[in-house]
Amino acid sequence: MTSIELEDKSSYDAAGKPVVAHADDALDVVGFSERVELTDEDSKRIVRKTDRVILTVLVWVYFLQILDKSVLGYGATFGLQTDTHLQGNEYSLIGSIAPIAQLAWQPFSSFLIVKVPHRILMPALCLGWGIAQTSMAACHDFKGLMAARFFLGLFEAGCLPLFSVITSQWYRRAEQPIRIAAWYGTNGAATIIAAALSYGLAHIKSNVLKEWQIIFLFVGLVTIVSSPIVYWRLDNDIPSARFLTEEEKPQAIERLRANQTGTGNREFKFKHITEAALEPKTYLWIGMAMLLNVGASVTNTFGPLILNGLGFDKYTTTLLNMPFGAIQIIVILLASYLAQKARIKGAILAAFILPVIAGLAVLYVLPRTHNVQGPLILGYYLLAFLFGGNPLIVTWIVGNTAGTTKKSVIMSVYNAASSAGNIIGPLLFNKKDAPAYHPGLRGCLGIFIALFCIVFIQWFNLIYLNRLQQRKRVLNGKKAKVVDHSMQSHYHAADEGNVEEQAQVRIGDNAFLDLTDRENDEFVYIY
């Protein structure tokens, strides 16, 4: 018996069979003692069915979250600040209060993601932020807007960590980058749709509602109506999936064996929190998430205002943000595709930060005159490259974190760091600095240079952790290097006549024990 097995003896009985300590833990050991026959065709069929149900829900709900969040900037373009009598940095504070609520709620989010079935949690969150968004249409002053945006942030707090955990529980590591890109890529789609909707809805003439109120009311109601549909379509986990046959369920779990990250667990383990708190890579994730999302918040909250400052009217400003959304979609999909093909996420992430730095430099250096409008717009559009960063970081975290509680905690910490970035970003920009916003742009420039450096520190850290894992395997009587089949594009079934491959396949015995990446010596870090 290896030292890893000795550390987790409670998972076995006297005969060496896995023990289910709690009814909800059953899915952690399904397929552990007996492997299920699975062909590449079976795997592809299950992926297609999962995409049609689970991925479709993730894409739609994440789109709604970004849509509800991003229309604030268009509200400002169509008179929100004037109609609600906002002064000084009050608009900046309204932009920051949602992430403040997200930051405060993260400890509860990580607990809820583990304890509450996802089929209940996701539609509840969706309904909550839909009501908050709708309520903004009824606000007439700074206090009302602050309250509504606070609850919007509160209900959105669990969205990204929940989506990341769901993706990791249904897909192999090689499949995760494109799936994360699919739902996170709705950032761009939401930007395009928000611009088009705002342009169209703002032309509605009403004696009762202002232009921005019509926009807020429409997107909020769409979210509310979507909530029961989400409950109807979503499934909690593989064992309870209604779209899989009884034969396909164990095959779907077998597909995920090579991930070494489990398929879900309802027990909240405090030792996972301790481990995450003591790891340097946790704090590097925090740094990357916070710095990147300073820039993301700037484009969401102040993007339309920055464009307006280039000398365009409010309708042209709205339309000019549509290409920005299209670039976001292209960048997110391209970054995730390259990361999946090259399997070197750190280098791809660093490469996509460079255009952002260039864009910020252009906006900072050039004057706000009509003869340089073209280069200024180009500089603004280059900022869209930063949206390729978040799905890569999320994929990096999900692929390098094992253990249900640890993963939910790390993703909640990631979202907290993102929220901190979203708080800081709008506060860097003040109304008195319009239209150039030089102090804010200068701050963002320094932030992205720091981010570029942190990416490489994390990259080398993960390489070092893999070397530690190799030493641990040797001490436990195993081969130093193992083949990471989870990063192969096709499901790998070993040839029964190949003894070496047979030994390699048995490496998956720890896959469903809900061990963390540090506890499981078979875990391979990806970088």
C-alpha cells in the first residue's frame, strides 16, 4: 500500500474496496473498483449529448449575466447620470458596488456550490440577479442604484465558480478549454447584443420611461423568464443525468478518470481549504485574476464613455462598441483553441496580454483630436484581447486543482480576486479626467505589465510542482513520469496485450476518491 493510500485509509474497507462515507459521495467511487468499457465513439457520443444539454445552459445563463452587467455603460450613454443626478465619482461607485457584493459573498458561494444541487442553485441565482436588474429601472437616485447593483452582484457572485466546477465535472481536461471559451465567449456576444439592443430600445419613444429604464427593464425580464427554463434543462451530475442512458452514465464517469479531479462531492472538507491557503499558486491565481479584471471592468463600465470621449454621438458610440464585442468572441475562441492545441497555456496567455499593453499605450499617448480617431479606435479595440485571458486562467485553475471542496474554494477565491479587480478598475477613472482619462489609463498600463510577469512566475511554479510529484511517485514505488491521457483530444483505451499500457491505465485508481492534487501522487499539473 502506498503512502497516499495510507493517508486516506478511511476511503477503504478491510478488503481494500472503496467505502462510501456518505450517500452523496457515491458518485466519487462509481467506477473506481471496476472499470467500464469505453470506446472513442462512446466518448464522442456522450460529449455531444452533454454539449446539447449542459453546455447550452451554461452558454445562455452566462450570456445573461454579462448582458445584465454590461448594460450599465449603455445606460450612462443614454442619460442615466443626468436623470439620476449623479455627481463626482458616484457613477464609479455604482460600477464598483456589484463586485464589492461579490467579494463579500465568496465564502458563502464556495459552501453553496458544494452543498446545494446545481439544478437548484443556478436558476435561483439567475432569478435573483434578474429581479435586481429589473429593479434598476425603478431607481431615481444614487442610493437606489447602489442598492439594486449590490443585489445584482450578490446573486452573480456564484456564477463563474459554479460554471467552472460544472465544466470540470462533465468534461475531460482536453475538452475544457473550448467549453469554457464557449460560455465565457458570450462576453463578446453580450457586448454586441447589448449595443444592438440599446441602440434599438433607445429609439422607443415613451412619456413614462426614460431610454435607460427601457433597456434595464427589458434585459432584466429576459433573465427572470429564463430562470424556470434553466431548472427544467439542467442536471445535477452524471449519475442523475436525464439525457444519458443507464449504460452511458458509468461510461461518462469513466471518461473523466484521467482527469484525476473527481466528478463531484457533497461533503465540505475543511482540510481542502487549509491546503489551498498554504499553496503559493493560490496567491498567484489571485494576482492574475485581480490584475486582469481591472482592465475588464474598465471596458464594461467605461468603454462606451471612452468611445464617447473620442468625439462620437451617443448612437454612434453604441454601434462602435459592436466590433469590440466581435473581437472579444474571436480572441476568446482563438486563445482557447491555441491553448488546447499547443497545451502551453502560460505562453498563450502572456502573448495575449501584449496587445492590451499596446492598446493602453496608444490611448494614453495620443491626443483626443479628430485627425487621430482611427488610431484611437484601434487602440481601444486592442483592449478586447484581455478577454482571452479569463477563460485561459479559469482553464488553468480547473485543470490544476483536484478535490471538490478545494476546487470550489479556489474558484470562489478567483472570483473574489476578479471582484477586487472590478472594484479597483472603475475607481481608477474619474469624471473630472474625461475625456482622456489619463490617470486611469496610466494605472492600467502598469497593472498589465505586472500581470505579464506573474504569468511566467506561475508557469515555472507549475513545472516545479510536477517535479515534486515525480519524486513523490518514485517514493511510492511508481514510475516517475505518467502519461496524462486527460490532455489527449481522443479517448485513450489501452491495448490489452501491452503490459506497459496496462500498468499506465491502473494509474487512474485514485481518480474518484475526492483527493486534492497534492494528496494524489498520480496528478499531473498542466502549464
